[in-house]
Amino acid sequence: MKKIVCIFGTRPEAIKMIPVVSELKKNRKAFKTKVILTAQHRGMLDQVMDLFKVKADYDLNIMKRTQNLEYITTEVLIKIQEILRKEKPDMVLVHGDTTTTFAAALAAFYEKVPVGHVEAGLRSYDKFNPYPEEINRKLTDVLGDLYFVHTVSARRNLLKENVKSRNIYLTGNTVIDALKMTLRKKQGFINKEIGKLNFKKKIILVTAHRRENWGKPLKDICFALKEIIQKHDDVEIVYPVHPNPDVKNTAKKIIGKIRGIHLTGPLDYTDFVNLMNKSYLVLTDSGGLQEEAPSLGKPVLVLRKVTERPEAVRAGTVKVIGTDRARIVREASKLLSSRTAYMKMKKAVNPYGDGKAAKRIIKSIRRYFNRSY
């Protein structure tokens, strides 16, 4: 039996790692599974853990007000290292590109524990877009031993960086697994304000919180949303606002009192998935939504300069439009007004998998250990 430690700390990581944890626990004869939460984000993380009924074996609870990247990195590194020395795992699994991901991979490296990287190989090739995620994922891949990639493009990126082909496994993305798990659960909205939306109108779901968009870019996004709602009386906008003051205060000041724009706090994941499923269009600077929304047939306009997920752009489900106010209004209005343009994006094929990524990951880990021991 091999001991696998799964480490994550934010809601997006939890959403994408829980299918892997669940699949590992189904294979009890082969694997002993431990879950470590850093709680880099607290409340948003807890909601997902409760939803999927997953309990952590260790909870570092590192989150504090005004935490910075240096604090997160050092706290995770030191505290994870203590646990790894106690547990002596055969492999550590990390996900994606958070500061938790990089620091946990570094701690595992220091303890000479193999690192499996779920959602490996993503690249924007711009070290500050997204920041600090681009460097986090590159450093994690440098430290990695086993790579689970969601697309052929991600595999190609790793091969260019001299990662051995035998250590790369094409699995699809576990976010599709989580999405399907959630849609099978009871429908309806916990958030009363969302439940009262007029779904006969075209609902635009918005998320905008990335660090590189703080300041003028986020202001331009908000002014664009204000203009969109004023130009289209058949539209309502829902913007679940990140609790960070730099985001929350900007959104409230510019669009907090605009009729037809609903600013909410972070939504329960079930509510979020159900809302996305009922939405007409998604505007986002998130990474995960570029994968989730296309699987539900929702066009996505990306409020960033670049994306590390070019597959969806090539497929036609996603378009990168930046944060220029006029362009956001123009691109959104085109999809709201032109049925042809809308259906072209809606019917494009989602390149991120079939909801069986976690099963493939576990199969790949079995193969790795059979080969290595």
C-alpha cells in the first residue's frame, strides 16, 4: 500500500482535487490517502469541503487578514515539511498554480518525496500574467516527478521543457469531474437573491478578481458592465465579488447601485454551477471558468491579456478580450445581439475532457509505482 498526501488550500484547488481524493479513497487496498488543507482561503474552501463531504487529516489554517505571498509561501513550506516528516508519504499530489501548490511541492522536494502535479503544463509565457500563478506552475513542474495534463498542448509545453514523455499522462481536467458531480446534486438556489433572478432575461455571469487586474483594469471592467446593462434591457448581470477589499470596494463604488447588476458575495459552489448552467454568457478573468463554462455550452469572454488555456480559444468556446472598456462592451454586445455569433461559440466542442480525469490519474499513479518499485 502506498501513502498519498493530497495538499490544497483554495476553493478552486479543492474543486479540482476532490474528485482525485474521492477516487483514491475508492482504492483503499492500493492507497492510504491523507488530505492536508493549508486554508490559504478559508470560508470559500470550507464550503466546498462540506459540499463534497471530504474531511481533512490536517488543517494548517494559515489564512490571516492582509496576508501576502511571502507569508503564504513560508508558512506552507515550514508547516507542510513538519507533516511530511511525520507521515513519510510515497507521493505528494498538488494542483495547479497557487502559492500553496508551489510551496508544498518545494517542501516535498526537500524531503525527497515524489511530486505529482495535477493540471500540469499550463503556460501563458508571461511571468506577470497571471501573477503569481505563471511562475508558481513553472516552478512546480520543475520540482515534479509525475505530470497529469488536461490537453495535448499542455503535454507539448512540458516536452519542450525536457520533461520525460513517460512521466506525462493525458487525463483531461478534473474540473469537469467536479462539475458533473455537482450537477447530479439537488438543484435550486441557496442564495435567495439569485433565486429571484428573472431567468427569462439573458444572464451574464461575471467574475473578476485577479491580482493583475486590481486598480484601473478592474475599474474599466466595472464601467463596461455598467454600459452593457444600460444598452441592453433584456440583460441582467450577476457578479459574485471576491472578498478582497481591492476588489470589493471598487465594484461597490462603481456598480453597487446600478439596476440590473447584482453584486453578491462568493456563492456556494452548487449555486455557482447552477447559475452558470442557467447563464447566457460568462465574462471572467478566472482560469477554471474557461474550462467549466464551455462544458455547459456557455461562451466565455476572458478579461485578461493572455490565457494559459489556448485550447478553448482555438476551439472557439473562449475569446480573450482584455480589460479595455470599449472592447468589453463591443464583444459582449455582439454576442447579445447576434444569434449567429453566439451559436458559433456555444456549439464549439469543449476540449477539456469527459469527466473521467480522476480515474485516469489514479490509473497513472498505479502505473508509476509498478514501474518504480
